[in-house]
Amino acid sequence: MSVFNSSVLHPHFLLTGLSGLENTYGLISLPIFLVYTISIAGNITILFTIRTEPSLHQPMYYFLSMLALTDLGLSTTTFPTMFSVFWFHAREITFNACLVQMYFIHFFSIIESAVLLAMAFDRFVAIREPLHYAAILTNRVIIGIGLAIAGRALALVFPGPFLLKKLQYHAVNILSYPFCLHQDLIKTSVSSHQISSIYGLMVVICSMGLDSVLLLLSYLLILGTVLGIASKAERVKALNTCISHICAVLTFYTPMIGLSMIRRYGQNASPIVHVLMANVYLLVPPLMNPIVYSVKTKQIHDRILKKFKKQQV
């Protein structure tokens, strides 16, 4: 009975790294640290470049700033527990701390999905109405879109921690990853979690599910508009403006789909595969987005080189 009471009042959780590779955590932590360093530095560079270059004060780059801020939030949310596990071998995390991390991981993930959708809308307007682009996507409209994105994420994720608080757990619960995710917390509960499971499914459908459908629709409209352009050179130029965004979409959705498939159909797969897929889902987008936009977007690329040259002088 004392164990049951402690599970209700003060459950604790143990994070999991790469089982069986504990002796190599010191080496594993080095590339993880490098990934975080590049991610944070890259996104800060994107934000600083856009902030200090008046020529980049345009709708496309405002949305890119939102993406960089979201990636920074996602990186800083997962960083503490990843390093506590792989660097210090410290696996324990309190229930409340786990709920806070879970909240922000899902909050920023939903925001990233919505920002990618907003960026697709931005590309559609730029290609469909190039002469009225700035008049349609005014600063007021962009601020409204940003507030709507944050408001939706807040509304969708807010009930999650309270529903999980109502569940009962063992005194000590072992999680599957080096960070806290909603579905993983549900699996550790010892009471009925049907409402929390349905809630989690509805959040996915109303966020990533809906956004992915609208993203596909956006690109069908973009493709239809591009094919209607008479000049082949203009068609190629229009599509080139979408390459960075397409890479960002693939970088975000491919690991997410892979993680979902592993969860559903990979019950016999090694736990290491599950952890690696979850790490890729949370680590790769913040790493790759600033790299892709710095390399593929000429305006960003040129301004960053210009900043570095000024510093060297």
C-alpha cells in the first residue's frame, strides 16, 4: 500500500539512453554536444542576420525567423536531459520536471509544423501574386499568423499535463528515451489512460495531421501555378525558391513518420533503434534547417558571408 501511495503522490521516472552502450556514453555525448552546438549557433546566426539586415525584413524571412526560434526552443528543451543521461549517467527526473519538458517538446513541435505550413502559404502567395506579395503579407498579417500558431499550440498541449497528473504510476517508472514524451508517459501508468490516449491522438490529427494535408494541398496549388507560367526559365526560378522549404518539410516529417512506424510496427526492433529514431526526430530539424537555408537561400548565404568578412576585417 505504501508503494501505491507513493506512486500517486511522488512518482519518479528514469530516462533511458542507448541500452547496452553505457560504457561508450562519453564518446556518444561528443557528437550530441556538437549537434546541439551547431544547431544553436546556426539558428542564432539566422536570427541575427535577419535582424540586422534591413533587406531581409520581408515576409519570407520573418517566417524563417519563427522557424529558427522554434528550433532554438526545441534544442534547449531537450538539451538538459540528453546531457544528464549521456554525460553524467544521471537518469532520474521528477514527475513535474518530466511534464514540463514534455509540454515544451510537443509545444515547439506543433509550432514547427504550423510554421512550415505558413511558409508554404508564403511561397504560394509569392509565386501566385508576386506584384501584391508585400500588400497581402503585411506585418500585421504575419503577426496575426504567428499569434494564431502559438495560440493553437498552447490550446492543444495545455490539457496534456493535467490529464497525465490524474493517472497513477509506480513509485519508479522507466521511460524509453532520454527525454519525456506524452505517449511514453502514458505507457508507464498503472491506471486506465483511455482519455489521455484519445487526447494524444486528437492532438496529432489536429496539428501534424491537418498541417501535412494542407502542406500537400499548398504544393499542389504551387505546382499548378508554376505550370501555368509560360517561360521555362521563370518556372525553374519559381520552383528554386521552394527548395529550401521542401528540404525543411522533409527534414521534419520524415523522422516523425519513421518514429511513428517504429512505434506501431517495430515491437521486435532493438530498443536502440527506437531511441535513435526519437533522437533523429528531435535533433535533426534544428540542425539541418539553418544549414539548408544558409546554403540554398542566396540572400541569407550572402549576408552571412558579408557579416563574417566584416568581423575578420
